[in-house]
Amino acid sequence: MDIHSGKIIILDFGSQTTQLIARRIREQKVYSEIHPFSTPLEKIRAMRPKGLVLSGGPCSVYDLDAPRCSPEIFSLDVPVLGICYGAQLMIQQLGGAVEKAAKREFGRADLSIDDPTGIFAGLAAKEPHQVWMSHGDRIERLPLDFITSAESAHSPYAAVRHKTRPLIGVQFHPEVAHTLIGAEILGNFIFQVCGCAPNWTMQSFVESATRAIREQVGERRAICALSGGVDSSVAAAIVHKAIGDRLTCIHVDNGLMRSGESATILKFFKETSKLRLVDVNEGEYFLGRLAGISDPEVKRKRIGLGFIEIFEREAHKIGQVDFLVQGTLYPDVIESVSFRGEAPIKSHHNVGGLPAIMKLKLIEPLRELFKDEVRELGLELGLPEEAIYRQPFPGPGLGIRVLGAITKERLDILRQADAIVLQEMKKSGWYRRVWQSFAVLLPIQTVGVMGDGRTYEHVIALRSVDSRDAMTADWSRLPYDLLAAISNRIINEVRGVNRVVYDISSKPPATIEWE
């Protein structure tokens, strides 16, 4: 069975929630992919999608630089669901009219369904359904042969469809949690309109991925960069399942790990797995590469290049090695490619910046997966919950949590503070309740008073976020008592710190990591 058959393709017009559309579709056990709005028509046709979704976006369809897809998309004989901007673009390109709304709609709205068929099958008509609106323009005139399916107080064409062809537009966002009927709407589009089958499961993914890895590797050897995090652990497990002892895992202590991290990782894998494991201590090497470097992009690329050089060196010791396994995830890929083809949000150590001279071919078995899918896959492969439910830790490690220049002294300060954060989060029961929690050392010092003396010392920022896949995140509403306990311990126990602050920024507009 081809788990990619029957896929839904999402064309991205720049919406902050495009990734949520993909997640919501995959939750219905149907494979989905995100591609730029400018993807050529022939490429879309070659992917043989069962359906297309046009995402929302920040532009007006009448902006000079508004993103536009080919109007021929609507003649592919493939169902199309336009969401917000995607719906307005469909209407405008097919001969209807879109204008600035007399009253913009942002936030919750009540939707009244006129036509309880198609995407609204099984939903009550003429009753208020809470949906989430986010638009300044609205549809004012429908193209020929389009009819209204639903309306809201300020959008007479809140949902529309073609009379005979599978072309559908909704002015609201079914992918967000505030649209209470969103799962039903997307499910109806996927199964009723597109005719997809629910064959995207981690059990089927294991079968497909191991088969693909065996075909790619053949009788050759591979090495895996094993950081001990969820991504690299699951990547190692599935490649080991595919090729056995022809995989050697290499754990590099780059001097940017958390307190006791490397020792814990090595002990865990040596005691609980059959992986061939090599450990390498290269802390001084990485500190040398990062000396005097403050720019976060330069840090990431120097760390990434350093890893590659070490892996190539270790591969020579093993013998003939042709492949490098990395735990690249789908969000890494998405964030490294702008929907307009411009500068990405940030480079990822395991996506961009790999040297052209790299002699090892990449195996990225998790490249199609979101984080929660990776955890589900890990459990399917038999990894213990202790390894699966660790909070994410970035590949560049503390190198992007020490803001500004990196020194051993500053790393040691951050390690101590970070250890306290994790201890208190686990002690309070909040560790598994949030997506990620950590400390950041800021490149500033502030005045303080300790005892009877004046101090001028470092600032630690606390960061804790709630998320499902790291594409969007909100800051965690941690109890004041927990924040007080963390702050009190850091200031009392970590020499050189006299102030602790809490980051209350969401993603977007901020990112989860500070660099």
C-alpha cells in the first residue's frame, strides 16, 4: 500500500496557519503536503493529488504583489477548497468580485449553514456554529454557477460552492481550534468530496519507510548523528530496524549540551538498545569554532559544519560509509523555505548549510513528519516513553541559548540555570504539560543588591511554551509559585546571575528559540 497515494496538496499563500491545515488533515489519517503557491501546474498534476487546499494569507487579492496561482488549477478536475484568501482568489480568478469589507471580521463569528451537504454534511442548518474569521476583504459577487452554502453577520458569502464542480470556498478558518466544526468540515472535504482513504498511520509508515531505507542503502553502511533527543532517537530506531548493524550511531559531546546530558544519553542507549554506539568528546573543538562569534546564523552554520567534519572523520574509522542519518522533521523543512522563495525564518542545522564537499549521502526518514507523529512513530517502534516524551532540544544546543559570544564560563552559568528549570518543572508536574521549557542567558548585565552589596551580573530569561508541532506556540501560563521557585533557586544557586525574567511572547511573531 502506498501511504502517499490519495494525498491532499496545500498551496501556501503565506498564512500563519498553513501548517495547521496540514496537521488537521493528517489527524484524519490522510497524507498532506505543503507547497508554495507558485508551484507549476505540471508539477501539481504530476503529484496526482486527490484534492487541493488554497491557504489563507495576509494579502488582498488586489494588491500589486499579491500571490496568485494559475487559474488553470480550477480546471484540473480535482476538488479545491479555498480558505479565506484562497477562497477570495478563487472567486476573483473565476469572474466574481472581492472588495474591502465595510466591517472587517477578526475572531469568533456565528456561521449559519444554508446548504447542509458537501463540506457541511451532518451539520445542522440554520443554527449558529462558532467559526474563526480573519479577513479585511470579503466576497461581494459570485462567479457564474456558484451558490451560497453559509453566511455570517458580516459575510453574506461565508461559504460558497460551484453547482456542479468540486470547487468550494470558505471565508473562515476551519483549521483553527476556535472553529468548533472545523474537523467535521475538513473531514467532509477529505472523504466525501475528495474520496480519500484513511491510510496515513504510523504502522503503515514503518512498513513504507523501512522498505525505502533498505532500497536506498542496499548493502552499504550508514552512520547516525545521535543527540539523544526524540528526533535522532526515532530516526536511529527506524534505520536500525531497516539495516541492522550496518548502522553505527555517533554521539558527539560538542560542549553545548545540558548538565550531565551526554553521560545520561550514553548510559540510556547502552543499557536499553542494540544500537552500535560511538561517543566522541569534542567540546574544545566547538568552542574554538565559535570563539568570538555572536551572529546566530553564523553560529548555527559553524556548529552544523563542525558536526559534518566530525562525522566524516569518524566514518573513516569505521570503514566504507556512504550515508548519514539525520532527524530532520517536516517543520524544519517548511521553516527553511519561504512561501515566496525569499529568506527563510532561520536556517536549520540539519536542513541548510551542509557543505557541497560532503561525501555522505543523507537519509532523513522523518522528513515528512510533524513532532507528534514522530512520538507516535517512536512508540510504534517500541521506544520507551522516557525517550519519546523528552522535551525538544535544538541541534545547536546551548550555542543558541547563550545569546552573544560563547565562552565556557557563560555556558556553565546557563547549564546550572537550565538544570534548575528542568528540576523544578519535573518536580511540579509541569514538564509533560508544556511543549518546551528552558533557560536563556542574555548578553546583558543589570544592577542588583545581594546582602549589603551592589552587584552587576547576568540575566536569565525563562521560556516555556505550549504547542502541538512547534509551527505555532503560545507562552505557558505557569503558576506564579513555580516561577518564584525557579527564580529564587537560580539567583541563590547560580553565581553570576542577579535577575530572572519570563518570556511571554507567542510564535508568531516570536520564535520558540531566541536565536
